[in-house]
Amino acid sequence: MLILGIETSCDETAAAVVRDGREVLSSAVATQIAEHRIYGGVVPEIASRRHAEAIVPVVREALEKSGKTLEELDGVAVTYAPGLIGALLVGVNFAKGLSLSAGLPLVPVHHLRGHIAANYLSHADLEPPFLCLVVSGGHSHIVAVESYTRLSILGRTRDDAAGEAFDKAARAMGIPYPGGVELDRIAETGDDSAYPLPRPRVAGAPLDFSFSGLKTAALNLLNGAKQRGEEIDVPDLCASYRKAVVEYLIDHFLRAARETGMKTLAVAGGVSANRLLRRRLTALCAEQGYRLCMPELSLCGDNAAMIAAQGYYELLNGRTAGMNLNALPQRSIEEG
Ligand code: KG4
Ligand code: ZN
């Protein structure tokens, strides 16, 4: 089955053609990051306008690269939640028009389910059940993937998401948006024991996360140093902060693995590109006998191949939408 995926939930306009949820025939991504950088974050209205400009050329590019025609497709999968509403609506409306004119089923896909499905593209033999650490710019979840379309949240963040925690600390250090990527690169040259940082706990919920305390501790270090006229060593702070976030994520994730007895683990979302997270998890999983799956780097960030992959499984499960499909800024991954 050939699925065309469309993704416009944040600052990437993307389209892709995927066969049977596993094989990427083409993937096109037009990023707006440079444009949002001057504002220090994504400006929703600018994002919507850029999606409106880019959607047709990006979909055309994905179709051309795949060597397939619209007639050969079996469905159009589109991210409909969660995300920036104006941005989502561009993709949803475009997908509706295409579905209507080409007579193809319209498949609504939850963005985070898509991130998880990036693993199906990178690991041909990965099948549920497995446990997934989903860490993006907007969400941090520990998810039990019971089947392709039945997922349950075991742990979640109470405040900031992991990517947000990276981006905010980076911003305070003067690193341009999206700071998480650059913070990770700079951290490679720093001493990760230079600045002690807390490992927050959420009372009574050992699998939940709270990143705001960690972020505040980093901000206090920066402000305190400034007031005293001292210099903060940016690579050292990046390394210390990255270590704190990554150890915290892994600690909870492996606790969930022990509690559930699941032996196959996966990571997903933009933060799954983090170098330290990948290195540490690889080492710990090898040591403790877990199978670890991670998306290849090109599939960690937002893309449409992952949406087409999940769309395939949603369609197999009978999930289609009518022409009244709406976009939703918030929606649980469990509801799909
Ligand atoms: O999944 P994603 O591309 O978009 C959302 O769905 O939110 O995630 C973007 C987030 C940003 O916060 C970005 O800073 C973070 O992922 N990110 C990273 C790295 N690459 C992307 N954070 C830490 N280390 C990285 N290498
Ligand atoms: Zn994402």
C-alpha cells in the first residue's frame, strides 16, 4: 500500500511517500527555522503563511521523487493534532482537497504517534509491544506501545517538555533557536561535572517528569554569575545541563522498562537526535539486555515519512476521516 504523508504541525512543511508503513520512497522537507530564529522561537502566524506557500511544491516534490502518480496511491495521511492550529489547518485542508479530488481515503494521524513510527522506517523488524521514550519540543512521554494503534502513557511531564527545557536553557546562554541542537553540539567540548544541577522528582509519580526546576537552576547559575561579574563557561554549562536532562530521562525510562518487563525500547521525537542520549542509552541497553531502537537522524525531527508510516497502520485499523476533519491543537496520544 502506498501512502502519501503530509506534516505541517510546527515549522516544517513536509510530504513523503511510504510503502507499507516501512519503505520510504521519497521524503521532502521545507524548513522555516531560519525565519523564526530572529524571534527566538516559532511565530505561529508566520508558520501558517509559510506552510501555505510551501505545501504545493513540497507535495509535488515528494510525488515526483517517488516516481508514483496520485492514481497509484492508496491514501493520504495528514498530521491533524497536536500542534499550532493555524499550521495544522494548512496541511489538513490541503489533504482534504487532495483526498476529495483523487478519491483517496483521508487518514488523520497524531503527530507523536508519527514520531514513534519513525522507528518502523529505521528498524524493519520492530513490532509492538515495546516501550517508547517520546521527547519532542512540545511533549515528553513514556509510552507503552501495545499495538500500532493502541498506546498508553506511563509517564509524562508536568511542565516543560525535554526539547523545551533544552531550548530555554540554550536561549538564556545566548544560543540561537532551536537551541537544543546547538547546545548538544557545544556540550561535546565541555566538562559535564563543572556545574552541579538537581534531578527533580515528582512526588508520588516516579515515572513523571518536571523540567522547570532544572531550567530554573540553570537560569539562577547564569544570573548569579552575571550579578557577581563572573564568567560562566558555556561549554561546561551545556555539558552539565545536557547530562542532567539526559540522565533524568534515562533514569525514568529504564525504571518504566523494569516495572513493565518490556525488553524492547525505542526513542522518538526531536530530542532523540541528542548525541548523549543516544550514546548512553546504547551503552546501558547493551549492558542490561534490552533491544534499543532509535530512528536514523534524518527521521528524528519533524518529517512526513513518519506520518505516512503511522497512517498506514491507522488505515489498516480502519481509521479514516470525512471532509469535516478538523485540526486540534491538543490531543492525547492515547486517543490517537
Ligand atoms: O519533534 P520535534 O522536531 O518537533 C516537535 O514535535 O516539537 O522536536 C523539536 C525539539 C526542539 O526542542 C529541539 O531543540 C530538540 O527537539 N532537539 C534537540 C536535538 N535536536 C533537536 N534537543 C537536544 N539535542 C538535540 N540534538
Ligand atoms: Zn515533532
